[in-house]
Amino acid sequence: MTPPSQVPVVSPDVRFSPGSDRRFLAALIVLGGSYGVLLLAMIAADLFYTTPGHLWHALGSPEIRYAIRLSLLSCTLTTLLSLWVAVPIGYLMARFEFPGRSLLDALLDIPIVLPPLVIGLSLLILFQTPPLRALEKVFPVTYAVPSVILAQFMVACAFAVRTLRTTFAQIPPRQEQVALTLGCNRAQAFWRVVLPAARPGILTAATLAWARALVRLLLLARRGGLALRGLAGGSGQQRVSRRGERR
């Protein structure tokens, strides 16, 4: 029962006005609805911008089909890698205090706030160091599909960590404590109690990581001029090479 001291007391001088409430709700609906109308207008403009015949003709292009396959493959692999890393980091940051936690929290903001082009250039500079140059001779990364996945991962993983950290923080620690008192160790409590409770957050993190990876791929394709080998038969790489020579 709520103590008497905590029961809210309504002054008899307060007068409720249904008319003012309706005006307030109408203002909220107008402000929120304007954004929704803008989103619907954008989607409708995209749908009516072209015709199904033009879309089908574009899908017949080998370059377009290769780009679609690359997008699906790279975004899916990036999402799996992001979850593989984000789940343990998010759980540790939500449950434990450890040295360097604040530094790690600050580092996670770097891929979020920096422009994608800066991150791509930083990765390119990183692979110019002697150890990674030696790796390039055995396993090519730059200007190839692995570089796309790595660049997507750097950005998408940060968003996944933020989402999963909030998810694990909202799960009551008492559930783990009860599992520990019933004979589970920390790993068993995580797999049997925490992870099933975090499924909605994991799904949200996966969706966000996949979407961010796709946006990252589009920016790379537009600004980076990546030379991708594949179904296009090297024509894209030749075009990029010729463009670089002209510059």
C-alpha cells in the first residue's frame, strides 16, 4: 500500500479543461503527423519515379545483379560479425566495472561520429603498415570484398554494441543471481537466462547493424570507387583505374 505521504494531492482549485486537452493533443498530432506525411511522400515519390519495365531492365544488368549479391552477402556477414563482438562487449559493459571501461565507451563513439570517408581512409592507412602489408601478400584485403566487409563492420559494430549494452542493462541482475544460487555458473546463467531474455534487443541490434552496413556500402561505392572483381568481369575495376589515371 502506498504511504499516505506519497499519495498525490490534487488541489480543489485546479480545474480540468477538456477543450485545452484537445488543443494540446491536436498540436502533438499535427507536429508528429507532418513528419509521417513527409516520410510517406518520400516513399511514394520513390515508387512513382520509375516504371516496373525500367526496374526489370536494370535488374538484367550483370553489374546490378552483382551489386545486389554483394550487398546481401557483405551486409549479412557484417551483421553476424557485429553480433559476435557486440554481445560480449555489451554484456561486460552493462554488468561489470573494469579498468578502461570509460575509455572503451569513448572509443565506441568514434565510428558513430566520424564521417564514413574518414574511417575508410584510416583503414587504408592502417593496411599500409609493414605487418599488414605482409598480410596483403598472402590474403588481399584492400580494394577487394574483404575491405568492404571490414569497413562495414567498423561502423555497424559500434551501433550494435550500444543497442545490446542498453538491452543487457534493462535485464534485472536478480535473474542471474537466482540462477547462480540454483547451481549454474556464470556461463550457464548467461546462455540460459540472460541471452533468451535479450532476444528482442539482439534482433534490434542485428537489424540496425544490417541497415548501417548497407548505408556504409552505398557510401563506399559512391565515394571510394572500390575496384571489385566479380560478375562484372573486371569492367568496374578498369573503369576505376582509368578514372584514377585521368585524375
